[in-house]
Amino acid sequence: QVQLVESGGGLVQAGGSLRLSCARSGRTGTIYAMGWFRQAPGLERVFVAAISWNGDSTYYADSVKGRFTISRDNAKNTVDLLMNNLKPEDTAVYYCAALSPGLPLTIAAVTHRDNYVFWGQGTQVTVSS
């Protein structure tokens, strides 16, 4: 099994920044492509960003492109999401997840939440106006 634990959420004013981190533990033999999703109250969980197993490829939702940056450190088993210029509409619970190994790394694959096999518990991000 793989355990994912998110941290770094909190309350920030619009225009501010936060860095979320996802720490992976458990079965470490497989290096997964990783993604971040978010879920606002009453809405579905939606794709935010994803990164390939070696960090060479990154993917972003249009709503965060240019503001958010995903990165990873495989030596530390962490995946970070740096969020700049935050807006009130970014308020949500943010989840990190591990993509099912063996899937082709395409936009369709990384943006579909059903393709992720392990999920963290989430961290709350609240952006005040």
C-alpha cells in the first residue's frame, strides 16, 4: 500500500501564495506519476496539476496555468504544489493522488480522477477576498 499525506494548507489573502506538499510512504518500489485535485463545497473533485514520474512532464488545468507549479523530489518522496496569485475561487480541499502505473501519460489520463489509485486525506486552502 501507499500512503499519501498532504500539508501546507491554510488561510491566505487573495494575491498571496501557499506551497502544498504531499509526502509518500509505504510501498516505495514503484515511482508513480502524481496529481493534485481540488474539491470545493458542493462541487466535484477536479484536476489541478500532474507530474510524470521523473518530473519531465507537467500538466495543468487552464484555471491555474501560469499561477501554480507542480514539482517533485523522488529522493524525498514528495510532490509539491506552489500556488501563487491565489484567488477566492481557489478555495477548496486539495488532494494529492498517485496515478495508476502503466497508463500512457496523456492529458486524458492525468485529468481523469478514476485513473488515480491512491489518495491523500486532503488539506484545506481558503483564500479570502
